[in-house]
Amino acid sequence: SAVISQKPSRDICQRGTSLTIQCQVDSQVTMMFWYRQQPGQSLTLIATANQGSEATYESGFVIDKFPISRPNLTFSTLTVSNMSPEDSSIYLCSVGQGPNTEAFFGQGTRLTVV
Amino acid sequence: AQSVAQPEDQVNVAEGNPLTVKCTYSVSGNPYLFWYVQYPNRGLQFLLKYITGDNLVKGSYGFEAEFNKSQTSFHLKKPSALVSDSALYFCAVRDRGSTLGRLYFGRGTQLTVWP
């Protein structure tokens, strides 16, 4: 298993500002994923972040809005840039070790943009 | 295209009764299947998975799920529900051929167990 520490757990931000969310894993992992979970809805994958390469973004998400860093095998950050109220959501970090293994999730970051 | 359907937004059961949370899927290849649970203000917790072998898999907290290839279903079950089982449940699928390893999630089913 993997233990994931995600910070901050929640934040209230002004529109137009940016927030960086950190995800720290207690072991080396190949793949890290960033999801968004809007109120009452399912998880939507934002991007896949592999160490040493550019993040792969899903349709509807762009690097300028959601820049991601993956400097090593235990850490990643997601920045939500130039925020608007529509960005209010829960953001979740997830890690995976292989296709037939379960994914593990951080506690999530509850973001409110005012 | 990969997709997961959870046809029920909400399931309500009385404590002590059996529960079923439904999931059907569509993948281009053979799937790996997962169930996760989310309690309020928490991340997702892994419950169980189907990889290969016996179609009936057992997981945490007394939950089990049955893989039915012909019906492309992976329903979550528990013989006797507890009030503490009340939570949001997500079914997820991963294509075996996926190199990225991403999961596709259903929209979630809110389970409420009444005392």
C-alpha cells in the first residue's frame, strides 16, 4: 500500500489567484494522477504525471490552467491558476504501481473560490 | 471508449438487510475492476478488485462483488448492512491494455443504511 499526504486539506481563495496543491507519497511510485471531484459528482481525471516527462492532460484540461510538476518518484504538485468560482471543487491526488494494482488516494483538497 | 455506469444515485437499506450497489462497464479490452468507498470529507478508500480467477471477490468490511463477463457487470454486495456502511461508493474500471494505468469511474452511488 501507499500512504499519501496531500496539502492543503482545504482553502478559500480569491478569484484570479493561484493555489498549489502538494502530494507526497511514502514510497516511490511510477504513476501519479490528479483528479477533480465537483460537488455531488464523480471523479474526472485532470492529468497523469510520470516522473521525468511532461504530464499528459485529459481533454478539457490544459497545462496553462493546471500546471503539474513531478520532480521525483514520491512528490507532485498541481497548481490551479487564475482561479474562478467554477474551479471550486475537491482535488485528489492518486498513485498507482501497475495496471493490476489498486490506486491509492490522498485525502483531497477542498477548494473554494470566492 | 471506456465507461462505467452506476444506474442508481442512491440506495437505501435497513440495517441488517442485504445490500447491492450496481455497476456495469464498457471497455475495449478485458477489464480490471475496482470498488472504492468515500466517507464525507475523505479521499477514496479501496474496497476490492477483480483481476482474474474466481468471479466472486471478497474485500474489506465484509463487502464482496461478483464479476459477470456476459452481463459486463460488477455489482457490490454485502449480506448484512451496517449503519456505518453509509457512504458514497464508486465503481472503477481499467483496461488491461492501458499503459497509462488510468481508472474510469462511475458517477457514484450514495448508500444510506437506516438503523
